[in-house]
Amino acid sequence: MKRVVIVGAGFAGLSAMEALQGHGYSVTVIDRHNFATFQPLLYQVATAGLNPGDVAFPVRTLLRRRQNVKFRQGILEKIDTDTQRVILADGVSLPYDYLILAVGATTNYFGVPGAAEYCRAIYTLDEAIEVRNRVFEMFEWVAAHGLKDYNLTTVVVGGGATGVEMAGALAELKSRALTTDYPTIDPDAARVVLIEAQDRLLGAFSPSLSRYALRELKSRGVEVRLDTAVKSVTETGVELGNGEFIESNLIVWGAGVGVSEEVRSLGLPHLRSGRIEVEPDLRVKGFANIFAAGDVAGTMGTGDKPIPQLAQPAIQTGQHAAKMIKAIEADEETAPFRYKDKGTMATIGRRAAVAELGAGIKLTGSSAWFAWLALHVMTLLGVRNRLSVLLNWSWHYVSWGRGPRVILGG
Ligand SMILES: Cc1cc2nc3c(=O)[nH]c(=O)nc-3n(C[C@H](O)[C@H](O)[C@H](O)COP(=O)(O)OP(=O)(O)OC[C@H]3O[C@@H](n4cnc5c(N)ncnc54)[C@H](O)[C@@H]3O)c2cc1C
């Protein structure tokens, strides 16, 4: 059997695995974690809407009934293309006939001084838990010591989907958690400030949906600063381009997507953004048996713009890479990847979301929100997680939200 090594058990890696299993390949999935993370709901973990376990699924459980598929926990460090082996951080090397790189992306701080040091990201489960810990540490501190000399302002940097979802959820958490669990804290002291460098939120959506998101966030008490760049970040707050300084003990960075140093040091060709340069059939430029899929791949869409770094493109590129391996093995021509845009969605809060579904269909409000809920429940891995999320959300809906407001880790 030909050996296919897939690095990354995210949307792209797992969809490639699904397409290959049972087709006569020996597939090894490698990931630094022994679970797959459902990133689109990490902000819900960060704001105590969901439990960490609801958005993580053990890879071994997923692979249990798959044919000739193995899992190996490990961190990809190098690729020896001469001997066709991947070398992991623990020194072990594994041979491959085909390699699919699906290691995703990471936070991009765009070189803003202090940002990497003092901001918190929500790219991994650990990071989401850290943000949740910080939120409740702040509340507990103020409940114990009062507001004197302490700032409860949270700054969210980036008005894309991640920033908007995070700011909306923080605003709801503040109005709900503070009034019920922390009655001695004045909710007005817990400001949520959303900073966006462009002149509108949700730049990937139509302007009318951007305006809707702005209105909804403002009505929930979020202070939105458009046309505002972050100049630097310090331990005590954020300095804006106009010289203003916003004091804050929690700054969440949701502004950009980049590629990790690990990927940059693999010695593969990459675009300026760091995404791996691929041929139209998703083979890494210059390599006949290495594919890249998902966020890490610089897959081109129409024109000369790479396709967005979202779950659907990751799933579709993973499937395409698997299909191309089968084509090569069958001595057939490979085909260029074509992205089928199924639309995009972002939620702002309870009964407020935006959805752009192609063919000019735009939804806002409750219809978009229910569509968003249904889609996210359906795409979660594992029946238990789906039921758990559905139960959690239904409970929050009727009880006005009493999520897992716990500080983990001592
Ligand atoms: C907060 C947040 C919210 C989002 N919301 C949405 C949304 O609403 N809708 C949407 O469509 N998309 C959303 N996205 C984007 C979407 O989650 C990504 O586009 C998608 O996860 C990309 O899939 P992937 O398989 O390329 O990478 P990932 O899902 O990131 O998977 C990569 C895997 O590779 C592993 N890995 C990384 N480096 C190594 C290494 N060196 N060795 C071994 N393993 C490694 C990681 O542990 C991970 O499991 C969101 C992303 C974030 C961070």
C-alpha cells in the first residue's frame, strides 16, 4: 500500500483522510494535539458559552472505524524530500509516498510592537481557556478589591468575523454575568472596545451587513472604533495611531492570520503571506508528491487572490488533495482546484448574525442566527459534542446564559 502522511488533524487534514480511507492507502495522521479543534467556536469557550470539551474531539476516537488509518501525536519539524520522510520534534521520522500538509495558520500580529507579548489570541483551545481565565480573574479581583486602581476594559483588536463575534459575546457576558454573579460590580466599568483599521467591520461581507453588525454591536454596548490602527501594545493597554491610550488588562487579538515559523522553516516555496505556494492542483510548487491544503496553502481563487482561510475552503482543498493522489495513482491527469463558495456567516450575539449565501442572498437577525446555530451544530465532530452544544445553547437561550464561568489551572 502507498503511504500517505497527513500532517494536521483540522478541517483539511481530516477531510483528506476521509477521502483516502478505504481506498487502499496506508494513511498516517499526525497532529501536535491528540484532538481536533473546532476553531469557529473557540470564542464561545473564551466567553464561557461552551465547555472546552464541546469544541475538541479526540482524533483516535474519530479514526477508530477507519480502514488503514493511524494516528501519531507529534510536531512536524522538517521534511527530508530526498529520502521522503517527515521528521518530528521528538526525533522520530516517518516515511511517505505522498505527503499532505494541512497544519493550518496562526495569529499574525503584523509586527505591532508589544502585540505578541501582551495580547491574547484565540487560535487554540489553550488560548481560549486562557482568555476565559483572564476574564473571570478580572471579575473576581474587582469583586474582592473593588474597582480602585483596576481597569475592567477589554480591548478586541480586529473587526473581522473573529473580532466581531468575540466583542459581541464579551458584551453579552458582561451584561449577564456581572448582573447575576457579580452584583457588586458596575457593568458600565467593564467596557468592551473593538478596534478596526478599516472604515467598516466585516470587510469580507457586503457593506449593508457591515452596517448591521455595527448597529447591533453598539446596541449591545460595544464601543467600536473604525479607521483606527493599533500602534503598540503594552502591559497596561493599547496605544492607538492617533496617540490615544486605552488602558486594559485584557487585549484580545483577532486581527490577522499568519503562518507559523515552523512552516516558514520547512524550506518550501511560500507566498509573501507565508502560505505555501501550490500549483493549481494543490501540489507544492516543485514537488510531485507533496500537497498543501487548508489555511496553510496559498490556493488561488478567481483572479490572483488566494481563497479565504475558512473552514469550507479547508474541507474542499483537503478533499481535492486526496482526489489528486488517487488520480496520480490511476495514471490520470491531475485537475485544478475550483472553490465552491457556499457562503459565509458571522454571529454578533443573541438573535443577531449576518449570512451571505451567494446568489445575492443576505440574511440578518434571527434567521441568520438560527442558520448559524444549525450550521455550527451540524459541522461539529461527534454526536456527543453536537448534542452537548445543542443542549448548552438551548439552556443558555431559555436561562439567559449561565455557562462554564470557571477559572481553570489554579
Ligand atoms: C477564532 C476563530 C474563529 C473562526 N471562525 C470561523 C467561522 O466562523 N467560519 C469559518 O469558516 N472559519 C472560521 N475560522 C477559520 C477556520 O477555523 C480555519 O479556516 C480552519 O480551521 C482551517 O482548517 P485547516 O485544516 O487548514 O487548519 P486547522 O483547523 O487549524 O488545523 C490544523 C491542525 O494542524 C495542527 N498542527 C499545526 N502545526 C503543526 C505541526 N507543526 N505539527 C503537527 N501538527 C500541527 C494543529 O494542531 C491543528 O490541529 C475561524 C478561525 C478562528 C481561529
